[in-house]
Amino acid sequence: MAAFVTIKDYLFESRLFMQRSVQTLIFAGLLISALVGRLVYLQVLAHEHYTTLSDDNRIKILPLPPNRGLVFDRNGVILADNLPSYRLEITPEQIPDMEATLDALGELMTIRDVDRKRFDKLRARTPSFKPIPLRFRLSDNEVARFAVDRHRFPGVDIVAGLSRHYPQGSLAAHALGYVGRIDERDLRRIDTSNYSGTTHIGKVGIEKTYEDVLHGSVGYRQVETNAEGRVLRTLVRTLPMPGENLYLTLDIELQH
């Protein structure tokens, strides 16, 4: 019985191999071109766009409130000055669970119902990216306890500031008046942009009459923050202009 022998067409197979090789090279070339094109777009054409988005996430503008001007009597005796103090501030947009955070802070320091109610009112009318004060005039012990657990509270900070102080007590209170926390009525009559970071304002007496003179002008600093909102470094700083000092015709010695 005769056997059939298959004779391969080597020329045909060689051509087929070359065609497939060329097709593969063309496909690979197109793929590489697409990847290179995308890389060029991201690195060059879209660089400014993504840089802007990145800056929005890590660059923040923080106010630097001015020091309030001092008040003296006619002989240079201080009637109103400023003493160092600490306040607790919260930036709402960085807090995933506000109630849980407030409860946890209450385990470290005293958080009264009035503090939470005032905070809620301020939060309702303040942009979420701006810090809101929760407590004022923290004790050294409260500051120390918070510092130990600072890592547990992203978006919560202790800010050093100055509080109004009247060394003569009530002797000149009828003329000096006093300062108080800024409320909704105050917000309607002031330039809010010049009160960023300021929590108190003159309410009555000389403190109110000469508010524009005593207050000064707010400054700003541009800072770089990490993912938790903690400040890493200051990029740009515009110093605030302190308020002017006042000299009264009042002689405090005659008030004794």
C-alpha cells in the first residue's frame, strides 16, 4: 500500500511568519506610542492642572490675628493689656465623626454644654475648612494632656494667643468697658476679612469706641500640611499690624 508524504510549503510558512511578526510589531508600536503619549500628557500638558489640585490639598492659608493695642492712663499706668493664653480649635472638614471627637476631647479636658452649643452655632455659619474655637483659656495641665494624645485628633489644634487683661480690676471699668466673643450682631458691622482668627471684640466703653484703633490688621501665613492637616512648614508669612496704644486723660490714682 502506498504511503502519502506531506510536503511542506516552506516559502508559504516563511511569508506567513513574517506577516504575523510585522502585525505584532505594529500592534506593539501602537501600544507603546499610546503609553508614551499618555505619559507626555500627564507630565507636560496636564502638569499645571494636577499641580493645582495637589496644591489645593496640601497648601492652606492661616490667619495671624494682630495683638490688640494697650490702654494707659495719663501717667503711663497700664489699664488694659494682653496675657498669653491657649484655645482649642477644630477644623470640621478634617473630622469624620464630630460627636465622637467632642466626646473624646471631653475625657481630656472640661467641655461644657455651653461650649458645645456655641461651637455648633459657629460651625453652622463658618466654612468647614476654617478652624472654629471650642475652648478658651486652657490650663497648662489641659494643654499637656492634649499634647500627649495629639496624634488621636487630626484636625484639632491648640493655638497660642493673647487674652485681654485689666490689671486695675474694676477701678476703671466704667470707662474702659470690656471685650467679649464676637457674635452675630458684631459680624454685621465689621469687616470679617480683617477679623479672621480673632475671637473677641470691644463690647462697651473705650474698648468698643476705639475698636478700629485698638484692633490692628490681620496677617496671614501660607503653610504646607500633611494628609492629617498638620502643618509641616511655613511657605509665606505676612505679619499682622498690631493695634495702636491709647493714652487716656484718666488718672487711675484718683480712682482709689
